[in-house]
Amino acid sequence: MTIRIYLIGFMGAGKSHWGRLLARETGLPFVDLDERIEAAMEMSVGSVFTLLGEPFFREQERLALHKTAEIPAAVVATGGGTPCFFDNMDWMNRHGTTIYLPVPVAELSIRLLAEKHRRPLLAGIPDDELAPAIADRLRTRTPFYRQARVQLSEWQSGTDWLPEMMLHVR
């Protein structure tokens, strides 16, 4: 049986968190694309960005994504930018079920403030400019996210997406 589920959404949306829960609930393996890239490159995503640049990272991300086609069944947490480069969104829609996890800017700002030093695209942004920077980047990425086959309801405090995600596992 081939079941591949690709979780997409902005950084901090909870793709890895919910992906692990969905994988556990369904018995499917869990794959985190960033972890795959870090293992292959033997360095953190931040180091890849800093030392080799975003274009190089995006190419490695694309390669890691395409390798998921070798896995017959998995829940895959993608990076926040994965759907926005190359033909990645079309590729994911052809090779599995894409699920978009939408989270409001205010909540993303709270989640990302404490860990922005680990996020290469946010690291240099002053705290008071974080929310507008997230909103701007989210505006450019949302058209890609909206191409997902499944779009979950917008996250609200206390939201448990697991039952909604389980409806789309075939």
C-alpha cells in the first residue's frame, strides 16, 4: 500500500509535532525533511544556509523530497519553504496527499520568537519586526500552500488537528 502524506505550512506551524502524532496513530513511518538534509550534509540547516546559501539548501531539500518516493508509506514533515521552490508542490500532489496546516501570524510570531535564532530566514530580524516579516513571507507562500489537496481549519488555541488529519489517511 502506498500512502504518503506531506504536511506543509509555515515554519512553526507544527508540521513535525503533528506529523509525529499522525505517524504514531497510523503506524506509518515519520520523515522530517530537515532532519534528512542535516544527516546527509552532516550540519544543521542553519549552517547549510550560512555556509552554502539558500539556493544550495533548496536544491538539497528538493533532492531529499524526491527520495521520499522510495518510501512506500510515510508521514513527511516538509520545511516551510519546500512547496514554494522548483515544482515541489506539484510533485508532492502527484506522489501523495498534501495537507496544509494554517496558523495565524500572531500565533506564529509567539512560537517563533523564542527560537528565531535557529531559523535562518528569521535570525537577523529584530523582535519588534518579527510579526510583519512573518506576515510578508506568509503572503508570498500562501498561494503555494493553498494548492494542498487538504486544507485544515485554521489553528486556534487548543486545536487538535489529529482527528481532522486522520480523515484524510487512505
